[in-house]
Amino acid sequence: MNEFNGLTTVNVELTSLCNKNCAMCGRRKIDRDFPEIVMDYGHMNFDLVEKISKELPPGIVVQFHNNGEPLMYPRFGEAIKLFHKQIRCVNTNGKLLTEKADEIINILDNLAISVIENDPDGDDQYRIVKEFLKIKKDKKPLMVYRCLGDVDVKKWKKLDGLVIKRMLHNPMGSFQYKKETTKPEIGICMDILNHLAISKSGEASICVRFDPKRLGVIGNVNTESLLNIWNSEKRKQWIQYHINGQRDKIPLCSYCDYWGIPSGG
């Protein structure tokens, strides 16, 4: 019988909308320079959220973000409560933290704040996070400050939570990092072995790398079960390419420099 062998993490894109205009964002670059690539911004249908929650195995990590700002989802609190059997995580810019505090505190397990180099909203972001921490007190979620690029981490280390550093890459995808990325000793991308990403429209991809042309899509949750997508022939073939050292045969992987292991800045 087929199972979710190896699956550790699923990204569920509750919304592709965002309330920031970051210089390093690939979607903003497409909006400016490649308008022919339609991004089709919007929210995931709540019925689809329910379907996904019923099909996922317990105990895995579910991250409620992909390219958008998850706290903009109108039914955010309702959505994450559906995944009570999983480890619930969110990556956010923090703008709506205090507004959505009641939908976050004591429900989410992990809350990561994306702190971006040279962010004109940086001071305001720090102020909002401090206000949220006063509301949260010692309750969950665990706070993580994900510092992207050249960020002064001193002030973030003063707050309750973990500070992690990450390298920036090209806005159009996971390539052209400032330093060489970390590769696993097995020579196989860890993401293709343990990750799945579901877009707000239901497209399932092999990873959460930025993919405007949808080259990494292996199925659609609207018409297929997650179990069948995870065990699909396309995914099996792509894994075999990685095992053979032929990741260049996979359209998305062919120009990606990421190997499933985050690298510090």
C-alpha cells in the first residue's frame, strides 16, 4: 500500500497576496519586468484547505505560506485549527501580528519573522514584533527571526526567540547566491525527498522554490489525492534523476542551486 514515505514538510499557500513590496521579491520583479507571466493573486478556497487537512498524515510540519503573506487570509484562524494533528508554522512579514494575535497565540507552534536587509519598514516591523511579544508572553508559538542577507542581528537577539541567518538569492529563483550553498553528502536534494508545496490554486510542486513558470508541478489537489501525487510516476522519475546525478534533466532543478539545506548568511 502506498504511504507518505519520507514526507516531513508541506507548504500550503493560503494566499498569494502580500502587503509588502520587497526589492528581493521575485513576484514584484515579475510585476515590474515580466507582466506577461500572470501571477493570478488570490486566496485558497476554504473547501480546498479542508480537503488538504483531511488527507495529510499527522506529525509532519505544515507551513501556511509560499509566496504570499499568510496572515492576509480572511479565515486564517479557522484554517490553521484544521491542522491540529500537525506541527503548524508560519513565515510572515509581521505587519498583521497584533491584529491577528488571537488567531496565532497558543495555536501556532512556530512563527518566523522575515527580516530583510535594507528594509525601509524595518523599524516599524521591530516595533510590531515587540508589541506582539508583550501580548503573547510565555505562550506559544516559538519565535524565529529569519534574517535575510546583510541584517544587523544584534537587536533581534535581544528578543525572545531564535535568530537564524540566511543568504539572499536571485529574485527569480534559488540561484546566484552570494556564497556556495550547502550540499548534502548523499548528493540528492533533500527537498525532493521530503517536501511538497501546494499553491493557492491547488497545484502541488516538488518544493517551495520560487517557480513562476510552474516547472515543478507534479499534480493538482483539486482532482487528485495528495497520496497519489506523492507517489506519482513523475515524482519517482525525478527522484531517480537526482539519484543518478542528473538533476539537470528536471526543468526546475536544472537552474536551481539549492539542495534542501538552508545556508546561513
